Amino acid sequence: MAVVLDTIGAGRRVRHPEKAHRPDTPALKKPDWIRVKAPVSPGYLATRAIVRANGLHTVCEEAGCPNIGECWDKKHATFMIMGDTCTRACAFCNVRTGLPGPLDPEEPARVAEAAARLELAHVVVTSVDRDDLDDGGAGHFAQVIRAIRARCPQTTIEVLTPDFLRKDGAVETVIAAKPDVFNHNLETVPSKYLMVRPGARYFASIRLLQQAKEIDPAVFTKSGIMVGLGEERNEVLQVMDDLRAAGVDFLTMGQYLQPTRKHHEVVRFVPPEEFKAYEAIAYAKGFLMVSASPLTRSSHHAGEDFARLKAARSNGG
């Protein structure tokens, strides 16, 4: 597990100040199907060097993604823009919480340069929540999309955005920049929002995804949830129905993994066969693409999945 305190030089700062004094939550032993090897490959090291050289953050590192070794070995990194500090304090997330600094006007160019150096055919760009900004960072997302288009015209672009809660016009700004995929994760079922995602509103997130499709019917829309947080099966199926009602094309489902003992506990490790059953149900409900497994994450295999998504649409779903 990651730690709540970060070591920086000779000092230490609290990564999750809102969690630091909470009692430790239980920690279940991980089953064999959830274990991954530590990243050590030459490809991983090369990707890390490019990310560092361009002064960028990645959600792969900041959120402690278990697939970082596999993805970075293939030079697939998910860029996290607008800093490394989030204004939200979700119970599941390992990204640092606090007051973010100002936006870096050079960041869009650096993201585009890193995408070019990594020779990415498909790039995923996400961000911290920036409730402190008037537009929630939508304009910065648009600048990053345009910079990548200019530097890497053949690269397809997927954005994984915050919910832009109470930020009028934000989704319109992002969609106007023409990403190929608009992704926003619901993360969990409605009954768990108060504990797991307290700063968000379930139906506002559903509406955001619906608006993206209404503004540009050609854009692929995508969302993901975690399981193992104590949700019931019927609640997961209702989330699927809500997403389909919003016109969402692509669903991802993965196992929640507890970053530290201060975060929400893992209530249950969902076995692979249950993920397969969820996948079959989701396809039956009309999703063009479904990725469901214990280690599935929103941007895992994003490039390959995008190619399959386009093929599914061209074949009529």
C-alpha cells in the first residue's frame, strides 16, 4: 500500500490531510488474481524518463495504478494535467488533496511533446479536480487537445474529465475541441456516493455524459465504475441502465484496491467469473464496448479498445 505521508527532500508533507487522523480501516488479503509484478522493464524506464524530462504528472503514478508496469513497458502513459493536487477528497483515491497551484501555460505543449516522443497512436489525458477554477479546467483541457492535434495529427485523443460540477459551459468547451473519446467515471453506485465520492453528485455525472453526446453525437462516450466497495449486484445493473439511457458507448469495470489503511476499505474481492458475467450483461444492454476484469482501469488498453470501439460502431454495434 502507499503511504499517507510523502517524503520530499528532508521534509515530509501530508498527502491526504483529511484522512491523516482517521482510524485505520481493515485490509483484506489480496487473492492471487489481483497480484502484479513490480515494474522494472527497459520500456517502463524509458517511459518514466520521457515523463520526467517533460515535467509531467501521470495518473499511473499518482493514483498507484497496478497496471503501470504493463502500460509503461508499451510506452502508454495517462497524462494528468493541472497539477498533482486535487480539490476533492474522495475516499478511494490516492491523488494528493489540498489547494492546487496556478495552471501552467506551458503544460499543453509539454504534453504534446511527450505524446510525440512516446509515439502514441492514442493518448489519454485526465486531471485532478479543480473546483477552484471558474471553468473547472475545461479551457485547459481544450488547450491540451489542440496542442496534441497540432503536434501529433494522427494521434487519437481520449479525455477523462472531472464532473465540472456547477461549471456552466465546461463540457461544451471540452467537446468543442473535438476529443475522440469523452470519458467521465461514475466510480461507484449512487448509494455509496456519500462515503466514497462525497464531493460529487451521481445524476450530475450522468447528465454530463449525456450532454457530451447531445453536443456531438459522433464523440464516443465512456464511463467506469469500481466494484468491491459494498455495492449490491442490482445497483451495478441499474448503473448500466442509467449509462445506456445517457447514450454511453463504453463501460469499464474493475476491482477497487485500497491505497492506504486510511482510505475506504475493500469490502470484497470480486472474482474474475463475476466480472465476466457483468461483461455479458453489459453487452446485452447495448454497450458497444465493455472492459471488465479485476485489474481493468479506465485507461488500461485504451488504444486497443478505441480501435475495437470504432469497429463496433462501423459494424452497426
